[in-house]
Amino acid sequence: MRRTKLLFIGALVGSLAASSVLAASGDACLQNNRIWSWRMVNSRTLVVTDVNYRPFTVHLTGGCVGLTNSITALAFRTWTDLGCLRRGDTVSFREPTLGRMSCFVTDVQPGVPSQAQAN
């Protein structure tokens, strides 16, 4: 019993230390279940804001046909609902004339894109 408690405490301390290291490294994480709003920059770039009002730039593949049309909802699909949005995850939407469409995430970066990246 004592060994189990020590193992549990060790795992807890290790995970706390690892989370502080990851937070200090500046790796920002856009979680699927914490997305607040989004706006389109162009057919391959979205600016997504989380519930803490932190902006993220999400770059998409070129197959996002109709993304700049009047889209009212996006669905972000990650491997887990608590995981960070990353390369290979999908963004689904319903295009008014083509129906359900989806495209893949190629990159997620914290912050908004510069003017050169937006064009």
C-alpha cells in the first residue's frame, strides 16, 4: 500500500513538473473543446480564438473548396476531444451548393498571421 502511494505521488509530481515545462516552452495548444470563434482569412487560413481569447492561425490544405462562401459553422475533428488541434486533423463544414466538405489541417500556430502570410 505504501509503495502504491509513493508511486502515485511520484507520478503526480512528475506530471506537474512536465506541465510547467511545457507551459514555459511557449507551446500553445488549441483544444477542440475550447474553441470560441473563428474567421476566414483566405481559402487556406483560419484565425481561431479559444475561450481565453488567444488567437491561433490554422493553415489548411488546398482542398477546401467553398470555404470562403457563406459558411455558418465549422466542425474541428481531433483524435481526442481534449487533444490539441494539429497537423492531420480535419475541419468540416457545409458548403451551400456542394454539401458537406472537409479539409485537413497542415499547421497550427499561436497568434494571427502577418499580412504576407495572409496573401
